Amino acid sequence: MDLTPLVENAKKSVFFTSPNLERDLSAFFEEWADEVRALAKKIVSEKIRRIYWVGSGNSWCNLYSGHYILNRYCNIPSEYYQAYEFMWQDPRGLDSDAIVILASFSGMTEDTVAALRFAKEKGAQTVAIVSKKDSLMGREGDIVIDYRSNALFIVPLAAVCLLSLEIVRLQGADVQKTIDQLMAMPPLLGKLYRESEERSRELAVQYKDSKLLYLLSGGPLFALGYKFCLTVFMENMRVHGSFIDTPEFRHGPAEMLEREKPVMVFLLGTDDSREMSERVMKTGQENGASIITFDAAEYGDVDPLLAPFVLMVPLQWFAVYSALLRGIADLDQRVLMGRGKMAKGDQVTWP
């Protein structure tokens, strides 16, 4: 089956962002890097007492690295919430001394719009990371980063990584090398786009008939795994998917290997989580599971905190080919989402 015309058409889709990552991330840094650094300086100088990261779906996932970096390097309390859970818990620390950073590609996601308004009612400062300023969140956020790109995972990820790295740098953490690697990321992503297609295509062909994919990741790659399982494998490829935090596989899920031989997709980082990932992967192999690996170690000496950037590209190539092989030619088409069937509220458009 010649997929070339479908792949060329996929390159024009909103979903398949990898073809334009080098260009779009370079443009973002040129326009927004100084603004993000200024926001970090503001957070430190105003002695913000607590930072909340709030989103839904993909846009919840691209906030995780900011939260992870803060918890690793500084003593400003950082909390990470899905939007409605943020409101339901009503955290006691949400007040005028807090800042709430929210992300939504459309800026009109029901859950996240509600969370932004909730935060403002509590007196907290809000930062809205959206693709368009002329959106509900773009109009209502106290500070708005409107990145004007379809790179709905990588560009917001870059924004929150730069923000958190600058905050911890200002507090004395030795992270300048990581910041330099982040700022040099655009050409690397372009290189990965050009070089990672073939292996991902081969994997997609090999597993084109698989109806259930387990995706396991941890450490800095936790949220990328969650994203691809729930908002790509299930949303775009329309197959059953189950995300498992890698160490948790040993606490129950491993028992199904006695009767089932699943496809297990592992995201391997170069951080402290790697040893556990290798242990769990070995358990799967020894018990008949089919193993797919996307390994950050294969992409050069990239800081472990930046592994989500490099693994996103081959994962996206895999998803594009997997969707096309399953007869899904329009990667932007949805059956339920974005049709007013699941969203509730004036002007909200998603899900």
C-alpha cells in the first residue's frame, strides 16, 4: 500500500506538527523568550508562594515538565491539576499569593476556562498559554502567552520548561546548560523529523492490526506517555489504549501476562527512571509481550529533563502511519470531540 499521498496530506494537518517544529519553535523563542524570562523574574521578585499548573488532555500534559522542574530544583510549592479536579479540591493555598498557569490550545476548553475563572475568583494571578489571544482564555487571563502555532504540545512545553528553568536559575540552581540545550532544540527537532520516519513507519506496519496498546513511562516522560496513550492512540488512532506509570505495572497489571500477550510501548528516559523501565520491560519480554521502545538515549546527549522534546517526534511519526494504515486519512477529524456534544458553556468549543 503506497501511503505517500496520504502522508503528504497529513503534513498539512493540525495534528501532525513535526514538519513545522523547527520553524515554529524558533519563532516562539525569538518572540517570547524574553517575555517568559521576565515572567520568571516577576514570580521570584514578588515572592509568589505557590504555583499551580492546570489543564486538560494534551494541554494538561505539556505543563507537567514545568511542575517537575520546580519540584526538583526549588522550594516554591508546585501543584499539578486537571482542571475540574483543581476546582473540586479547592486547594487552601489558592489565594492572592498564588499564580495559576493554565494551557489550552483553543483557549476555549470548557474545563480550563472554568478553572481560570475559578482561580481569578480566588484572587490568584493567572497565566494563560493559548494559541490565539482572541479566545476566552486569551481575553480573560491576566498574563497571556499566545504562541500562534499548531505545535500544541512542543511550543507550550518549551514555554513552561523555560519558565521553570529560569525561576530555579534565579534561585541559584545550576541549570544554564539545560537552558542552553532547550534554546538549541529547534534544529535538533528538524533533524529528528527528517531521520526518524523510517523506523516509526516500520513499527506502524508491524503493529497495524493491534487493537490494544499499553503505554508505560515515568520520570520526566510521565506526561508524554499519558498524552500519547489517551490523546493520540485512543483519540487519533481510535484503538484501545491503557497508560501505566512504569513502576505501577508491577503492582497488579503484570498478572494479566499470565493469560494475555499485549503490545507494550515503553518510553525510556536517561534519568533515574531508566533502571525501573528496563526491569519492567524485561518482565514483559520474558512473559510473551510484544515490546516497542522509544529511547531518549538514542538521540544524543540530551538533558533528561528535555527527553519529551526528542521522543515526541518519532512517536508522532508512528501515530501518523498507524492512523493512515487503519484507514483514518483525515487526522484532524473527530467523531465526538469539538462538535458541541460533550462541551457545556457559552462559547466553549472543546471537547
